[in-house]
Amino acid sequence: MASMQRSLALTALAFGAGAWAQQAGTSTAENHPSMPWDLCTASGCTEQKGSIVLDSNWRWVHNVDGYTNCYDGNTWNADYCPNNQACAENCALDGADYTGTYGIQASDGSLTLTLKPGSNVGSRVYLMATDDENYEMFKLKNKEFTVDVDVSNLPCGLNGALYFVSMAEDGDLSATNKAGAKYGTGYCDSQCPQDIKFIDGKANVDGWTPSDGDPNSGTGNIGACCAEMDIWEANSISAAYTPHPCDGNGLVECTSDAECGVGDNRYKGTCDRDGCDFNSFRLGNESFYGPGDIVDTGSKMTVVTQFITSDNTDTGDLTAIRRVYVQGGKVIANSQSDVAGIDKTNEITSAFCTQQKDVFGDTNSFADKGGLAKMGDAMADGMVLVLSIWDDYTAGMRWLDAEAYPADADPSKPGIARGTCAVDSGVPSEVESQFGDASVTFSNIKFGAIGSTYSS
Ligand SMILES: *[C@@H]1O[C@H](CO)[C@@H](O)[C@H](O)[C@H]1NC(C)=O
């Protein structure tokens, strides 16, 4: 799963000169909060000067020549946005007040994302390269990615996510997308999101249908599909890591329910929406991860993810994804699966995915889309790091954390129980009003050779 986005339409505070034609606005200066991270080898780590950028969907979109909203609530302004092309020409994405408006705090390599600091809900940011113009591209095969995570303030229904997607390095900069990575354009993921306002230099106005439940979101005719490697989808109750390969390479636009994999067409789409997930609770260990558990979500933990290849080189096929935790100075091996019909394992391999799909009765779209090898191909092209906090207007995050998902399924059947959250938990209107100050903190990002990014 991946996030639904929503944006904040601000009332115009008009000052300053005009803007360039999707285009980049100049009302608020765009200053990327600094987010240093470590690149590691066997001989040590060196600090990289990264920064983060807010996704364009959350930004104020106004006309190029003034400060009228091109997008307001969950509808487009008909004058500026009569169609996809004109809208991209007429509208500009503006700079972001990261802390004030979006509740995003970055300092010393630590990033805190707050669910609802004011009227804005959730956020999604990307790691920029040192040039501050392009996204940092990560090639994960035969490498290890490590991050400290604090989920203690993330209740049922929320997701503090860290993952990689096959976005373009420059955010699909073009003659009709002058904003680019610097303004957080170019998002795509394995859910083929159709709520993206600008895709590859066009607006997504045609066919736009405002969301029933979400006052800030809607869906257009185009979906933005690409491969996704979820390192961390979690709250204080449950956690999962999940590869989602796609048929194509990079961003692929889908324009029909079949291509996008909507509803009954879920398994016809170009991407593997389900993925092959490793969730310790779902895999039979209900006391491994949670408040006071072996991996105690009451305090910060280090999450290590390793991408193992067939020949232990960067060019081999991806064959396993391993997980290790470090907490309180202790290395904690990932839990072993404990489900009849699934060989005991604590890593994702092709055999594990096939057995899991079989035993859980799930369609194996993971294998259909090329499985680990295809996921590895996406990694070889380079992927962009995404960090987000979100609530789930589709399923209340119950696929991650509920006692039963689907709600009416028998929780004693394998694969149905995902965590300890109630089967009716995670309703966005409830979590937003009760837990607006919920937050996740990611810090100490390290990337490099296997074994180089953590110690006990
Ligand atoms: C859960 O995982 C821990 C750590 O691997 C292990 O000690 C424990 O026995 C497991 N519990 C169950 C019920 O499988």
C-alpha cells in the first residue's frame, strides 16, 4: 500500500512578483530543510549533505500571474484548468513553509513528520541530492539501508512510512514542468495513484472526481505507476516491509481501470499492488513487535534492511531482503515466520513469497509482475527515498495493523490478523481529530556495503 495524498489550498497572501510559467511560484521561497545522511563502506562512513523536499501535491497551486487558487479543496479552477495542458501552463507550484504549515521538522539528520499540525493532513518528502536540484538516487542491490525510527507516537490507523520508488531523478522536468524535483514533482508508486495533480508535465484535471471522504483529494484519469520498495510501513502496533514490482520501468502512466488496477481489476494493472509483505504479527509472532515487546515500539529502534543478490555483487539478481533490528545496544534478529505451510524464515525470498501467497489464499501478483528479480531491476536503475506520514481513506490501515482484515474474515485463519487494532479502527476523521499531533521520527540514515551501517 502507499499513501493517499492530500494538499492544502492556502488562501492567497499575495506579495512579490509573478512566477514562471507548472511552473514554480515565488510567493514563498523554497528552502529545503537539511537532512544529512551517511554513505558507508567497510572502512567507515562519510556524511552526505542531503536535504528534503515536500511533494508537489501538498503545495499551494495558484495561477502563474497571480494568487488565485488553481486547486481549492478538492476541485480545480475551471478558468485556469479547463484541461490538462492548459492547467500545467497556467498554474504554478509554490514554496512551502515546512514547519509552520506542514509540521515537518528537520535537524541534525533527524526528521519528524506530524500528522495534522493545523489544517494540513500528512506529508510526503523526498531526499534531495547534494546539488539540491535532483533527487538522490539509491541503488539498493547488494547494499544495506539503516535508519533509526521512533513510532512511539503513532497509534492504530497511522503509517510512518519510509520507502523507495522509481521516480525520475529530476522529477520529470520538462518544458511544461519547470518546477521539477526542487518542488517535489514526479511521484509514482505501485498503487498507481490517481490523486496526483501533475504527472509528467500535465495536470490530472481530465476526469477529476473529488473524493467522497477526503476534503482535500480527488482522482483524475491518469495514474502514476512505478515500482516501490517499502522498507518500513509501520505504527506502534505493527510493521511491514514489502517489495512491489511493476511491469514497466520508471514512471508508467495508466489511463484505465484495467491498467491502473482499480477495484475488480486489481490484478490486471501494471503494478503489484499487494506486494510480498513481511509483517511479524501476520506471520505468526504476535509478541515480537509492539509496545513492550521484543522490539519495543515505546522507544527508538534501529531498522536495518539488506538487499542480497545471487552472486553477492551489485549486478546479481535480487534474491533476498533481510531485516535486523538494533535496540538498546542489542542486535535483534527478525522474527521467524511461524505459519503451517510456510517454511520457517525471517527474510523475504521467492520461495517465501510463493508459500505465503498460497497459504494465505492471496493472488500471487508479486510473481506475476516478476517478483524479486524485477524488483531488483528497478533498484539497478536507481530509486528515490520517500518519507511520509499518512492515514488511510481506503482501508483505515487495517491491512497493516488490524485484528482481522478483511474485517469479516476469520482471524484464526492464516494471514487474516495483522496486529491488535480493532477491525473498525483507523477511520481518518477519527484519527485526525484525536491524534492530530501524532508523529514519526526518522534519523541517522546510513547506506552502504552490507554490514557497514550498524554495530551492536
Ligand atoms: C517471537 O520471536 C522471538 C524472537 O525471535 C522468539 O524468541 C519467540 O519465541 C517468538 N514467539 C513466537 C510465539 O513465535
